[in-house]
Amino acid sequence: KNGSSRSVLFFINLAIIILNLVAPTISQDDGICTFTADYCWKCFDTGTYTAGDKYQENLNSLLSSFSSSTQNNSGFYSSSRGQDSNKVNAIALCRGDLSQDSCQACLNKSTDILLQNCSTQKEAIIWAERCMVRYSYNLIFGIEQTDPFKHVPSPHSAKNPQHDRAASGNSLKKFAAGHATVPGGETIYALAQCTPDIDKQNCSSCLKQSVTEIQTCCDGKQGGKVLKPSCNLRSMADKLVDIPAPVPAAPALKEEKKKSNIKQIVITIVVVLVAFVTILSSICIFLRLTKRRVKLDEEFGNVSLVESLQYDFETIRSATDDFSDANKLGQGGFGAVYKGRLANGTYIAVKRLSKNSEQGDREFKTEVTLVAQLQHRNLVRLLGFCLKAGERIVIYEYVPNTSLNHFIFGKHINKTCFLLMELYLDPIDQAHLDWETRYKIIGGIARGLLYLHEDSRLRIIHRDLKPSNILLDEDMNPKIADFGMARLFMMDQTQGDTNTIAGTYGYMAPEYVMYGRFSVKSDVFSFGVLILEILSGKRISSFQNGENEEDLLSYAWRNWRDDTVANIMDPKLTTGLGIEMMRCIHIALLCVQENVASRPSMASVVSMLNSHLSHCQYPHDRHIICNIRVDQT
């Protein structure tokens, strides 16, 4: 694509400013990747596939399409193939100076070597002198990745070691692809390149880090390479790039004789007009596509991550019968949710944000950029989005059952919830939610939260966990939904602060309500409240208990202290207080402890759900009972 080609040129120009090349001294030869090797690769041990399975079929098909494509002149390829655990994501990048034939030859050979040496590995990368190929079952598009890396110093010492330090100054003029003569008469060549799917900031970061590393790995040598998934940097005494010879000027055409034939004149005029209209149309299409990409970039900051998920507005309008009330599943303060059906028969859930909702805009960007990168059976799956003329629409998989809110509390619907996928079915008796199903739901929610907190490539705090945000599929498997208020944490970050408290009272942890502090333990608190609601069939808000009115947490703690925990259980559960029930009450009270540090992690919760009570610590009653208003949910 032309956009990809311009991205490569942009990153090369960026590298001209930031490159400070210092030739390398310390060799880091791992036994595979050497300076003279034509190919070096890395096979990851993060997962394997079986010969002949669907993952291998998708992998072979995807890599073959890269090495055989004749429609791409930019030298950059990125695509996916397959679904769920069999989905393969791949990127291929050729050196910017290569012709299409040279690029295809390099990709073809590199692909063969990679599949031969990393057979059955679900993630691998190979660097060749002229190209790079990588694939993974994880999302890799638009993400700066500097690991794994290869430091490859030249085996030959420089004739003049000082030329390296001269190369870092004005003598090289910091060109990303060029050469210069340094003191001592030697000529050095340099080349830098980023994958076009990462943005300007990430490219700059990757190249700056590579400059620092080449200074430490290859000092005193005639050159070296720093090879990474998102960028590469090369410096050596040999010519690096293929500079095509200038095309000789075409000989001047002889002036044609003036045509007197009227028919010929008419044909000429028609051809010129057709050519003009074609060129004008092409320019209009190009400007329209450019405007679209700029708009996406302004909205999300990373076009490549979300561009493939965009739906046409007319497609969504048709699927929902022009957003008819008959297809409306729920209405909230930020917009409405509709049931839709695509032309291929696939049912979808369409969340349409109000045009005048600023809060909705923030939620829209958060949901699209975060949920698009998440894949777990206990999280609702994002199918795409639509962005047109003030419209903000998110498209999710359609979950054919109602929310957990309906099953444990009956037909009362929370109208402020965006993702309430409420079907207009006959009322379902709460007795249908037997203990086995409730325990299955608790375990599924726990696994979904564990994925968000620890197992995904991102660390995400949901911040709005409640029954109406838990959807149930046809097999009553829970799916966590509504990530509009979620927050992204760095992997080493443990706590965040906010001046704007957002969420649902009763489910929010005390430290978040009072001080605006949130962490993974905030979600743990909400999960504990959820367990108590599932076990008791009562809402967290105040309820009538004989002549007294109290909230569910106070009720649970009082019965725990009085050794009457059987009173907490939903009377519709006809079986006695079993080990699993007791275990869940125990875990719930551990999760809602006032002391943040005393609450367990979700990893501990999942472990306790599958172990005996003797392995659980003893919960301590809250030291402070907060008098907090609780909204109906």
C-alpha cells in the first residue's frame, strides 16, 4: 500500500535525526546469529501446535500469501488468519531499497527456513539480510516489541577505532540510509528501519534503544547489527543498500504531424477526458481514504490496531432495521443497545452511543482499544465498531441469554447499563439457577478477572463489576462485559488514582469511594460482593430482614460472627450447606475485607475455589462500616 511505503520513508527520516552510531566492541554471539550468517531466528517456547492441525494450516496459508503476493509494492505485510486458539497473526518486512522480486525471494526463503527450524512452535521470528518474518498466536500489530533481540558485531576490528565516535557526530550527518568517509580513510554505511504498523513515538523509542545497545555490543569493530521485531539498525564497512541506477531519459518524441481527420480529433478528446476523470476520481478516493485514516488516528492514536475492525454504517443500520425499537435490548444514559442480524445470518449486539455524550466518547475509545486486544472465553468478544458523522457504535458478539442480573433478581432491569443484552423471552424462574450453575458462574467470572489482571498482555482494572455487566451464553457460561470505565495498568503498576469516581455504589471498594484509589484489589472487592449476591439472591443494597433493614455486607458479616452462615444462602437452593457453598462464603468475605492488603489476588481466589477450606486464610470483619448510598442495579 502507498500508506505503508510513506510510513517507511517517514521512519527513515525520523532516524536521520536520532541516530548516533558508535561501532561495537563486545560480542554477544549466541551460536546461531553471527555477523556473516544470512539468516538468524528465534523459536519461542510459549506454545506448540500439532502437525496437521488447524493452526499449522492457517500458518502455512498466511505465510504463503506473503511470499506470493504481487499486489504489494511497499515491502510490508501484516495479516491474520483463523479464529480463537487457531488464529495466527503475522508480519513481514523487506528492506526499503528492495525491488518487489527481491523482496518476494527473501520472504520465500526466510519462510521456508523458519518453518523448518521452528516446526510446531506457535510463535517465531527470523531476520535475513534483506527481510524479516514473524508470526504469533498473540496480537502483534501496532505494538512496539523489542524482545527478542540480536546483537551481531562484526568479527573484524576497525582500522581506526576512532572512526566510530566520528560517525556519531556531524561527519555522518545522521542519515538512516547513507554512507560517509571518516578519519583514517574508511567508509561506513548505515541503515535504520521500523515496521510501519508502529507509530512515530514507538519507532523513535525502538531506534534510540538500538543506538544505545550498538554502542555497548560492538565497540571497536568494523560494524554491527541490532535486530528487533519492531526495528533494526545496521552499521558496517560494506555497502548496505541497493541503489537503483537512474532510468535513462526517454528520447524526445518526434513531433507528430497535425491530424486533419475529425474522427481522430474526437477520439483524442474523449481519451483525454476519460483520463482526466479517472485521475480526478482516484485523487478523490485517495483523499477520502486519507481523511478516514486521519480521523481514526485522531480517535484512537493507532490506526493499524483498529482499522480492520471498522464496519460500514449502512451495514449496521440495515442489520438493526434502522435501529428500530423492536430490536432495542436496553437504554442507558450514554445510549442504547440493539439486537442485529448481518447479511450472513450472524446475530450481533450493537451499542449506539448518544451523539452529545462526552462520557460516551471516552467509553467508546476505551472499549475499542482495550477489548480489541483481549481474547478469553469469559470476556464478551468485540467484533468491530463504526465511526461516522458523529455516530459512535460498538459491535459485540450476541449473547443469547440474559444478564446475571435477571437470573438472580428476576425481571427487574437496570436501565443505566449499556451491555444489558436482555431478550424478550418468557420469564425464567430463579429456581432454574441451581447451585451447580451458580458455582460455575462464580468460577467463570474469577477466571475472566484473573485473565484481565495477570494473564493477558495488558493489565486491566474493570472498575464496574456487577451482575448486569455479567452476560450468560446459551450454556450459562459467564462473560464479563462493559469495559467503558476500565483502566490500563503497566505490568509493574499496582495502584492508580482518580478525581472522578465512576462506577456503581455498593460494588465499589471503600478506598476507591473515599480516596479515589483503585487497583486490582478494587475488582476483588466487587467480585466478593458479586459472590454474596449470587449465593443469597439478595441485592447489595438495603433489604428488609424481619423488622430490620440492613445491607448485604453487614448481614453477611453478622451471620459469619454468629456462626449462622446458612442464613446467607438463597432459600430457593433446596440442598443443604455443602462444602462448596461454605467455601464461596469464606472467599467472598476474604474479598470484601476493609484492609486492601488482606484481600486475596484473583490467582489465589481461583486456587481457593478448587481447593479445601483449610488452605484459606481467616477473614477479618471490616473495621469501618461506610454509610454509603447504594443505587438499585
